[in-house]
Amino acid sequence: MATITSDQPDPQTSSSQTDTEITPQQQPIYRRSLPVIYRWAIALATTLVVLLICVIVWEPNMDFPSEVSQQQDDGSTKQVEIGRLIASEIKTATTWLVRNWGGMFDGIDYLITYAMVWIEDGLRWIPWPATFVAVGALSLILGTWRLSLFSLVSLVFIGVMNRWDSAVETIAIILFSVSVSILIALPLGIIGAKSNRFDAFMRPVLDGMQTMPSYVYLVPGILFFGLGYTPAVIATVIYAVPPAIRLTNLGIRQVSAETVEAARSFGTSPAQLLTKVQMPMAMPTIMAGINQTTMLALSMVVIASLVGASGLGEDVFRALQQQDPGNSVIAGMSIVLIAIVIDRLTQAAARRRQEILSDN
């Protein structure tokens, strides 16, 4: 039987090639006109010319111009560092905020502290055998008996090492910080998935939040809220929330266009499309973001102890001050075990969700 061929391109192939390939007309002019070897030669020659000019006109090891002239009260001018001027303006703005908005900061401090104390009291009220049984059963339901056994052994280790109270305080900080992070991440991730412009705006912001040294977040927290749980929670949320935002955005964007079109053809509203189609199908990716947020929050435990947050981080910090390697290792191992248990549980939950989606 003869095979009938068509000169028409496959719509799916054409669309995929259009999305992934860049035609020569779409490339910049310098990429179309010059071979690669010439572009490298021009870049090297330009660098050498600038180098020779700087060495001849100025000198090697030249200083960067980081000072500006500032007029003094007596009419004279003085060279002042630009960084010092900016730091002075930031300090002035911070002082103004503390003086004029102190009531608002006090209210935020009260709400966070009250929530933290309430969570800690609730966790302490639960007897430790009930906690062990609940964690073991959850591990068995979501994972395997090996995960359940590991979780129980980890909790027993923490209890035998007399770190149970500190672990409860640490878990309270993690629960509150991760909950706030999820409340922030889900709306921002959804908006970023729906709007390319908002996504482009959020990317440098999230990059800055993730790359900024975590100690920097503690300084404004202390100035606005003093020592205690509030600056620790705020610093933890800022440091830990970006992965949840990014992966929520990515998960919704990865939902196939065919599935979205099929849902729309059945007359679903935008809200129904989001809550009943996109969010359930993106849940494994969102769970991966929550997993990363939880791990980053745990990594802030020791740093948060510098501003008065109690828990295992305070035990590590105190052991370091006293040069006590034994207690430092025990407290550090307790943090590691909690992190591993939470990591395995969230991964097991994501796998279970993926299996449900695959079966359907």
C-alpha cells in the first residue's frame, strides 16, 4: 500500500521549533555579521587597549573613584565616601521609621511573640509518647517502615540527649516561619505564573533575598523589634521564602497547555481552573518548594539564636561560646536529624501526590 505524505508541517513540531529555535533574523546584528573568532579577537583587543591606556595615563593598582565632594557648613568642600553617605541616609531613614512607626512595630512584635508562645505551649502540652506515635504513623503512611523507624530513632536520640525542650522550641520557630512563608509564597507564585511582567520584576528581588548574607537581615530586625522571636522569624522568612515562590510559579507554568485548554472548553472559570486543575497538578513541584523552604528555615536556626531565639540553635551557640565540642555536636546532630525527618516526609508526600496524579 502506498504511503501518503503531506508537505504540510506538523503543527506540534512547528510550534515547538518556533518556541525553542531562534532564527538568524532574531539574533543581534553583531552575532549575524561576525564569526565567533572575530568577536573574541575584538573583545581581547579592546581589553588590551584599555589596559595600556590605564597603565600609561594613571598607574597599576589604581583606586576606584568612590568619593565625591561635599560642601561643608563653612563653605569648604570635603571628599566623602559614597558608601558612607548612603549608609548615613539609611540610618536616618531607619531612625525616622522607629520614631514615627514604633507603635506598628510593637504591634507586629506582640502578634508574632504571642503566636510563637501559643505554638510552643501547644507542642509542650502534647505528651512526648503521643508525638512519637504520630510522627511514626505519619512516616509509615507517607513512606515506608524504614522511614518510620528512622523517625522514631531520631526522636529517641533527641530525647535521650536531653534536647527535647530545645527541639520543641526549634520546631515551633520552623512551623511558624514556614507557615508564614507559604502564605506569602503561594499568592506571589500564582501571580508570577499568570503575569510575565510580574515574574520578571520578582526574579531580581528573589535573587537578592537568596544571596544576601543572612546576618544582614538581623540588623533591621533588631532595630525595629529588639531581641526575641520577632527578628528571628522575620529574618528566617525572608531567607527561606524564595524557593517556595519560584517553584510555585514553575509548577503552575509546567501544567500542560492541552490540559488547561480542555478545562476551559468545559466552561471552568479562572478560579476553578486554578484551584481544581493547575494547583493540584502543580502540587508535587509546590511541595518541593516547601521542602526547600523548610530546609533553609532550619539552616537559620543557629543564626537566629544571635538575636534571642531559643531552641537548638541557642544550644549550639552557647556551646561555641564555652568551647564545648560535645554539646555542640549533640545539638547540631539534633538539628540535622530534624531536618532529615522533615525532608523525607515532605518528599514522601510529594511522591504520593505524583503517584495519585499518574494513576488518574
